[in-house]
Amino acid sequence: MSNKPLLIGYHTNANAYYKKKQEFYGPAKGGGGVDFILCHHDPDENHTVTQDSESVKEVISAIKDLGADCIINHEKQNFVDVTVSADGFDWANKADGTHLVALPEEYQKAMASEDNFIGFMYDEFEHVIINRNVSLALASKFKTDKPAFPVIKEKDAIKQFDTLSAQLKEYAEKIKSNGVKMLCGEHVFPVLFHVFARNGIIPNFKSQKESCSNVQFAVAAGAALQYETPLFNCVDLWYRLTFPGHSVEEMKSNLEFAYLCGINRVYVEAASAFYDKDDNQNEYGKAFDEFTKEYRGKERDYDIQDYKPEIGIIRYDDSFWGQGRIRFLWRNMLMGNPKIKADKLSKEWIKVFNIITHGETGNGGICKSRIELRSLTPHRSFASMNGAAVFDDQVKKEKLQSLKLCFLCGRYISDSTLEAVKELVKENGLTVVTTNKYAPDGCKNKKLFGFTEISNGKGKWIVTDNLKSRALKTRLKEFLGKKGEMTYRFGDKTFNLKISSNGETFKAI
């Protein structure tokens, strides 16, 4: 049997290394050990580039002594406007008015010189793009307005997306130009996974946090499948401003979910939650040790590339997840461009998730971060769902073969993808739900507030102008699985999981 184990790690920071705190050393030495450590090593304005380069090399070497690989992470630049080194290197600000993590050549080479260094992670990368470095804006009372990348002047979402895609490709190549083999993002919101993966940036979704973990998984898994990349998972113990904001049992279930669902690398943010103020291990730390003892190196003959989703969402990713009009937090724009706002087409996939989660995600947004009445309801990690994946507008036919139900959404889908979907309807018996925008000739809906169902070869087209229709949800019931359960298929293995009443945990059934 080919073993494709889950690689397990944790998040810490360089200060913990220098202060000899347990959060740096402890989890690697306890339990079953770890495969990698994600370490914050943010630039210090009191250091020269050479000093920071020597420091990062020392930290990576210390992690090697613990028997672990290392991923270096930067986040400080997301919150601090001016990050200039003692010898004048600016770690973020550019002459064109943008603010984006920059790594000097010497620093890149210092990281890459250690053989246990496996890559660099840009913390919350998609967040600084779509919300236009909102943390800097908040700190300055909106006197500062700095995009991550230059945005176009036109009010054209497709042109803005193409521009962003090219910028991401150039940025990834620059970060990886001096021996850095891998670049990851870390996504707060379930958007831009596909354009990241398309341009050489590994998808990395957050569990727990303010979103349903399996909703985030569905989006990120589709990107990893489509672009044949690994899939990383951050089990984040933050909930809004509370840390730890999730229970020990919820953390354990999210780690187990990573194993069952073919994730390649999972880590907990942050290991400081594993110890009390006196550096004594607590229940979080003990639970993490138990997990590593059971699951580190545990045989698994599949990973994310063996995922066989039954429900697919094909959409144009314009970065909309539910952000509203409240200016002081999530900014009302798409892809960091204030001229481009969400429209009816942007919101279609949100309504689709409401269908496939039996109403457990809202019709306004798919994160608890959205400012609305629903955000006041208790958080849950797991929503009812029958193995879903989200693909972008360029997905090829071979990636859609396992689907039984597919939704077409958004402002654009390529002709080749639409042709592939048409063939799968006729040949495989696929059922497709769409508005008139993507319906084939002869399959248009003429019913006001209703839907038209048309057989085509072995499959069907269901065409509607109302994705919130109760009648449509009833029609699709056969595809959606049972409320209160999750189902996933990997190769010839199927997992049926019963979700707890509070949505924090699950058990196999």
C-alpha cells in the first residue's frame, strides 16, 4: 500500500526561541513529535538585513535540531505601516504606493541555505489583497489607503482579475528566485485559492476561525484538485479577538478532519495555547500530543488528489465572500479595487452554499465575519454537506468526472469548461443547475420564480432565476445527503460523519 501520511506541525515565533519558551520546543519533543514547524520571523527595524538573515538561519537551524522541517512566516507587515531595517531596506512599502511583503535577496538565501527549510508563508495574503491592507487603514483612521498590488483604473472585474493573476505570478517567481522552493498563502476568507494555485502559491485554508471548516475545505480542495497542488490546513485557535476561542474538542475534531480528508500538511495556530503562563502544558497541549501519537506517520493510501466530490460549484472568483457596505471593517470592493463592487452574479455561489449545507450557511455570506444578525449566532466548525468542491472558470473535463450535481455561477465561465459540462451531462448523467446565462440553447427557463428541467442525453439541466427557491431545494434533495451529516469519498473509500448538535465535533457512522 502506498502511504500518503498527514504531515503535522504547529505555529510559533522567533521570540519564543530566544526566550526559551515551551511553545517553541515543547510540542516537538512531546507526544509523537512533529514533521514541521511554522515560525513567525518578522523583520526587526533595529536590525540590518544581515542581522535578520543571520537570525532566521539560526532559528531554522534550531528547528532542525528538533527533528523538524521549517516554514518561515511573515505577518508584521500586515499591521505595521513602516517596516524599514536599520540599513534602509523597506520590507513592505513600494514607490508606487503599494504595501506588500518584500524579502531581500540575502534573507531568501539565508533561509534556503538550511536543508530543513521547505518554504515561505505569507500570512493572510488574500486578506491584504481583497481588503486593501485594511489593518493599516484602521490603525491610521483611514488616512492610509495602500493596496497590496496596483489596481486598474477601469471598472472591469475581469480585467482586474487578469491583472491580479499576472501580478501574483510575478510575485511568486520573485519570492522563489533565490532558493525558496515553496510559497504559501494563508487564507482568512475562502476566496482566491484558485488564482493562487494557478500561479504557484500553495492553497492553505483556515479551519475553525470564523468559518465552517468544511466550507473552507470545499473551496481550497477544488483549487488543489484543479491545479494539482498540495493542500495545507491551518487549525486556527483564534476566534475574532479571543484566544483560544475554540474548545479542545473542536481542535481535536478539526485535526482529525484533516487526516480523513486527505490534507497534506496541517498545523495548529498557535502553540502558545498549549501552555499556561508558567509554561506548564495544559489540556490543549495534551490533546495535541495525543493527536500526534496517533496520527503522525499513520498509514493513509490517499490524499487530496484522490478526492471524488459529488457536488461541484464552478464559478468566476471575483473575491466576493459576503463583504458588505460597512466601511470600517470589510471593505466594499472586489480584489482590492474600490471601483469594483459585488453584483448579483458575485452572490450566486453564496446562495448555492446555502442549498448544499441545508441552510446552515447564510444567503448573504459564507463566513461568520460578515456583519449581520447571523454573525451573532454560535459558531460551528462543521456544516451539513455531501462532499463538495469549488472549481474556477477554467476547469477541465477530467477534473469533473466524479460529479453528480454541478452549479454554474458568476460572471464568466470559459467556453471550453462549458463544453466539458455539456458533454458530462450527456455522457455521465450529470445534473446541472444554472441561470439562463449558462444554459445551452433550447434549455432556457421561462417560468417566473420557478425552474425548468430539461433532459439531455443521460443527464439534466435545471434552469432557474431563483437559487433561493424552496421548490428547487426540494428537487435537489436526492443529491444533498442528510442534514447533520458530512460525506466524503477518496478513491474507493467513503466516510460518513455525524455532526454534533453544536457543530464543533463529529463521529464516524
